[in-house]
Amino acid sequence: MTTVDQPLDVLLSDGSTVQLRPIRPADGPEIVAMHARFSERTRYLRYFSPYPRIPDRDLERFVNVDHRDREAFVVLAGGRIVAVGRYERLGPKVPEAEVAFVVEDAHQGRGIGSVLLEHLADAARRAGIGHFVAEVLPANGAMQRVFADFGYQVRRQYADGVVHLSFPIAPTEATLEVQRGREHRTEARSIARLLAPRGIAVYGASATGQGVGAALLGHLRDAGFTGAIVPVHPSAATVAGLPAYPSAADAGGAIDLAVVAVAPEAAGAVVADAAAAGAHGLVVISAGFAEAGPEGAAAQRALARAAHAAGMRVVGPNCLGVANTGERVRLNATLAPVLPARGRVGIFSQSGAFGTALLAEASRRGLGLSSFVSAGNRADVSGNDLLQYWQDDPATDVIVLYLETFGNPRKFARLARHIGRSKPVVALASPARPPGLGGDGPGPDEVAVRALFAHSGVIRVDTVAELLDVGVLLANQPLPRGRRVGVVGNSSALTGLAATACAAQGLTVAAGYPADVGPRAGAAEFAAALAAAAADDGVDALVAVFAPPLPGQLTDTEADFTAALPLTARVDKPTVATFLAGRVPAGVPAYPSVEEAVRALGRVAAYADWLRRPPGTLPDLPRIDPAAGQAALRSDGTDPAGLLAAYGIDVVPSVPARSAGEAAAAAATLGWPVALKAAGPGLRHRLDLGAVRLDLTDEPALRRAYAEMSAVFGADVLVQPMVPPGVACVVELVEDPAFGPVVGFGLGGVATELLGDRAWRPVPLTDTDAAELVDEPRAAPLLRGHRGGIPVDRAALAELLVRVGRLADDQPRVRSLTLNPVLARPDGLAVLHATVRVGADAARPDTGPRRL
Ligand SMILES: CC(=O)SCCNC(=O)CCNC(=O)[C@H](O)C(C)(C)COP(=O)(O)OP(=O)(O)OC[C@H]1O[C@@H](n2cnc3c(N)ncnc32)[C@H](O)[C@@H]1OP(=O)(O)O
């Protein structure tokens, strides 16, 4: 049993870091992964042992982990998972405790659970947490007895058999050493080790020099890897001229990485051999795993399990491999024979085929690479791991991702939002849902999904070519300070095209541009015009468009014109060029067409805008009571009023009635005047249908309205007090497959619905997010008093959105929520109708891969 003897870094929810002293289990299990969160309200911590982590996907198989918080932990003993737990959000279930956890599975015997509790209690004590509650699921009767043995009290027993155990912890002197600003990087460290091995064992390199393994061995050597390369071969004494060994450990040197190209059946033996040699990373190139069917999937799971038990991270299987062009490490453990030159771009490709294309295209365009990972079937290492690694990697300035599916999309969105602040992330990802479906179903359509990416700071592109178009620009040029473009060229046709392309990308042509030097201008004039644009305070970015001179017209060659460009590369404004050779001349990205050049600039300008935008803060609003919200959900999931009230959202009361008499009685209670609404199922746009009567001031008017309405729409009606008129708005909350809960805002009415005029933001919503959301729908000018209308209280709408976002963040059982209509007035708002859909349990993570 290994004990933890290094300090543990803890990432707090506010981004700061604390360090916990080591936990030394006497002979207890290792706590391998433990996630939690600290905040004012909810004191969670998230900490890791220095042991390799169980990948999130594995956790999710065992644990009902709420993706949003990752509050889960796993206990390993002897390499086996013996207990898996998750943290509950504090408020709802155990409001009076500061930390709660749920033990879901501890089937491997007595004692484990109690040791686990000791550790957790210890951690809580160190964190100065005063009260601690454990929840034990009914299947674990043995655990309950164990806890009882330790004197924990049964605090509450629920009808479903769940028991809450309670044990007070006297707060002791906090041993937390707060190191703000330093981020926890366990994952990043394990990836760093994988990309910078001291020695490499290669499994599956044929002595004949043929086949995949031999090719890998060749690539490793050709790239100039300076550490030991050890071919592991069952019988040969040498492979490709290198001494080969039947077992990696026999070579005697430090082996950090195993590159594997053996058939899936042999993988188990390879893992054991590599582990015995001390390897901490596996790059499995072999195909025949999950992509090949259930048997392969089982083999893949076995591979991942064996690797993790031995403390190894796994890249692949069925992948192209990993590469590092670092100063000290030249590593090409990929099937691609030639790597691009060293550079500042980290490339992740889920697909091997696209990875090959990306590498080849990057080489062709002269785009330098810092490191490359193709994750294939992603048995362990995923794009999210790489995001975390590159965030801190000093060799990487730009992150380029090719993604097909996401194991954990919410984590991606959150990570990207964070990382995008320091390094741009360019991603090619499949659409969230096929085009055309957006307007019909609930939730954001493709356009909105693109906007959601943009709000996460991710530059989303549509093609592999564009991935590199943008990558090249980011890697070589500064970000634009604004959207004003100085177009300089030697052809009016091309500069005109560039101006049109700018408009299409939301860029503006700067005043005095395009500057057309004409077809007879020489390179010197071209250079002067570019220099003038670069010096122009009204210009944020330059587009240089160049048409090759007709033969005999000029003595200057295309190369002379190319040479004119570097001048601009020295200024602090990005320049893109067209019609020059495909390579990057002196750092100025060149594109085959004006449209491509301007589109890349447009994407980068949008990212620069995002960076300039203040991220805002999460407002601490009064009248928010998550515990009351949870209680409301428990009492009746279909009545949203209590749930909303717990988040400070008041819904105008509405009383159901089935007869004129009942309606009149309701009106008397609510107070005149009232509105009468048909309550039949499936009725939408009731006002348009005549199924709403407003301003009924007395009983005769009410009875008349009831008689007319019930004749058409049936006996069921709702009686509501009249509220002052306002602009009808709609607020929605839905689960998006890529972003988790997202809050939507739009104006009411059939027209805006038909046009899909809704703006969306992922949860949690900051004050800035909410204010932007209110202003974003195309119909939003109506809220500002368009054409003589009266401006409404947009701050109240923004606050409502923040409250809905908070509700979504707190209550994972809420699947969807609609407030429609919300009447916005100059002096506040009224929520007239609310529907909520609640799941039986917290949204369970989808274990299968999801399209982005
Ligand atoms: C573009 C993309 O899609 S990404 C790339 C995805 N990956 C791929 O496409 C790879 C596809 N290919 C495969 O999966 C192959 O089946 C592989 C790599 C697993 C096996 O390739 P083969 O060439 O058939 O391997 P083969 O069985 O001949 O073995 C090669 C050598 O490994 C040796 N070997 C076999 N088992 C072991 C082992 N456990 N340890 C060490 N060496 C071993 C063999 O003895 C043989 O050497 P020899 O010829 O000197 O005797």
C-alpha cells in the first residue's frame, strides 16, 4: 500500500488553490480522486492524490456525478475500486451541514467505508468545516453498521431507505495554506510526463521491419528522440538495429512511455510488462477496440482498467499517437512519418485520419507545432485533459482541436471559458444537432450553439482548412484591437471583394479604405500603402490583397511584393494576405482567396471582442434559498410556484376554476379586475386565439366572458389578477447536449417564435451574461422603447435571468423551465405563467459519446 507523502493541491471553485497536507492512511485505501468545491455558501473542496486519476468517464459509469460539479471521489485499494462516492450540493439535501457526501458503492467489505469517512472527516477538519453529514444508500446495510460502530448517529431515515448519518467535527486549526492564483494541475502533470518521456518501450515492432510497430519505431528514431528506445520483442535480439528485450524491464533504463502496436488480445500482457518497467503512459495505436464492436469495447475497458490500476494514463487505442517538438524532447510517437516544425500550436485530433491531414496541412502551411495528440477511442486521455495541459504549457500559445464527440461536454465548455482568457482555442466540432431541427425542438438551434461556443471563448470553425486558417493567423499575428479593417491591394476588383467579405464577417472597412495602388504599382508603393495603413489609428487590422502583375508590366516579381509584407508584421496589428504562395511569408498568413483571409480575420476579431468583454460576476441576490427549492421539488414537482419562490421569482397567482361560479369566487379572493384564461391542454398563444379575456372588472362581465370562452375552449379556466400591461417576454431553461443547462431569452409572440429569435447563455449566468442576454434578441429594441414605446425595466429582466440561472445550477433535477409570458414594464415585471419539468433524479450523465 502506497501512502500519500506529498502535499495535495486543491483547486477551489473561485479558481484559487489551497494545499492540503498529506493524508497517511495507516493501512487504509488510497483516496484517488476527490472533487469538491469551496464557496461562501457551499464548502466543497476538490483534491487529488498524486496518483493517476480515474478518468471521468469511468467515474460516470459508477457514479451519478453531476457534471457541473464533478464532486466525486473514488477509493482504490490494491488497485481495485472499492468505494465510489459523490458530493451532494450542500443546500438541498442536508442544508445544515457544510459538507455532505454520498457513499454509493462500498461493496468490498467492512471497514473501507469507515476509513473513507475518517479521511473525509480529516479533510473537513483541516478545512475548518464544522459539521459533516454522510448519506448511505440502502444497499449498503453493512456500511451503515460500520458507521454505527464508529459512533455516527443516524440523523434521518428516508422512506426509500436512504439514511443520513451525522457526526460532528470539532473545527481544529486550519492547515490550509492558501496559494491564490496557482492552479491545480494534476492532469496537466500526467500529460506533461506522457509527452516528455525519458525512455520509450515499443511493443509490436516486427523484426522484419514491416508493419505498424516497425513504422512507429522508425518515426521515433527519425524525429531524433534522444532517450532510450527499447523494442520489446518475444524472441528477436535486435529490431531495426536496436537491442530488443522480451520485457521492457530487462533493458534496465528508465522507461516512462510504452508505445503499443500489438493486437488487442496481447494488450493486457503489454500493460503488465510496461507497468513492471515503471512506465506511466501508454500510447495504444492498435485498432480493434471499441470501434470494432462489443468485444473490442470490453477489451478496451480491460485495458483502461489495467492501466489505471498500474497508475498509467492511456492515449488511444486506435489513435495516431502523440508528438512533442519541444526543445528538449523530440518525440514522434505517431504513424505520421513527418511532423511539422517546432512552433507554438498544440493540436488535438480525436480522429487519426484527420490528425494525419492536419499534420500534413500544417507542414504545408509552415504552421509550427508544440505538441500533438490524437486520442482515438479515448479510453482515458481526452481533449479536456489536453486543454488543461496546454493551458499551462509555456511552449503552447494557441490550441487547435478537432472534436467528434464529447465524453464530458459541460466540462469542455467550462474549461474552454477559463482557458480562452489566456490562450485562444480553435475548435472544429460537429454540430450539436442536424441543421433544420433547431427551430422545432426546444433549446438552441445551430446558430445559437455557435453563439454559445463564442460565449465560451471558443473560436468554432467549419472545416479542417479553416481550423488551420485561423490557427496560422493566431500563431503569427497579434489580436486586432477592433473591427476596422484597412484593405490594401493592387486590384480594385479584389479590394472590392475584400470589402464585401468584411461586411459578411461583421468587420468594417476603415475610413479611407480600400486603398487600391493599382495594377502598375511596384512593390515599393505597395509596401508604402501597407505601412500607411499600419500607422493609421483608424485601422485595427490589415488585409493585403495582391493580384500578380501581368507579364511585361512590372519588373517587380511576386517575391518582391511578398517582401513588402514583413513591414506590417512588425506593427501591433494583424495582417492577412491573399494571392501569395500558400506558405506564411515572414509571418503574414496568406490565403488562396480574399474570402478565406477575411473570414479568418473575422473569427479572430470575434475572439478578441470576447476577450475585451468583462466576464462579469455572479451576483449574490437576496431571496435565494436552495433548500426551500429542493423541498418544493420534493413536495410536488409539477407546481413551479414554490420552486420559483425559493429563487425569489414570484409568479402571478392563478386559480383554476371549472364553472362561472368558481371563477367568480376566485376573482373575489384575488381581487378585481381579473383575467380569465382557457386552461385546456395544448392551448398555446391563447391571446391570439381569443382564449384570454382581460380586465374583467365585475362578476357579470366575468360570467359573460366565462360563458363565451367555455363554449369554445371547455370548462377549465384560470383566473388571474390583472397586472399592468407590458412587453411580453419568454424565459426558458433547457438542457443542451453540449453545454448542459442553458438559459434562453426572447420576446413573446408567434412572430419571434417562428423566427427562432432567442438568445442563449450557458449556466451559471454572470451579471454581464444576463444583461447581454436581454439585449441580444433581434426584437430587443422593443424593450428599449423602439418607435415611441416606453422602455421597460431591463435590469429587472436581467435579474430574473440570473435567478433562473442560479436555479438551474442548484437544482439538477429541473430538466426544463419556461416562464411565458413575462410582462416587462417600466417599473418591473410580472411572471404570468410558468411550467417546469422535473426528472426523477439529478440529470444522469449520458455514458455514451455525445455529439457536440
Ligand atoms: C489513421 C487512423 O485511423 S489512426 C491509427 C489507428 N491504428 C491503426 O490503424 C493500426 C491498425 N493496425 C493494427 O491494429 C494491427 O493489427 C496491429 C498494429 C495491432 C498489429 O499489426 P501487425 O503488423 O499485424 O502485427 P503482428 O501481429 O504482425 O506483430 C508485429 C510484431 O509484434 C510482435 N509481437 C506480438 N505480440 C507482441 C507483444 N505482446 N509484445 C511485443 N511484441 C509482440 C510480433 O512477434 C511481431 O514481430 P515479428 O514479425 O518480428 O514476429
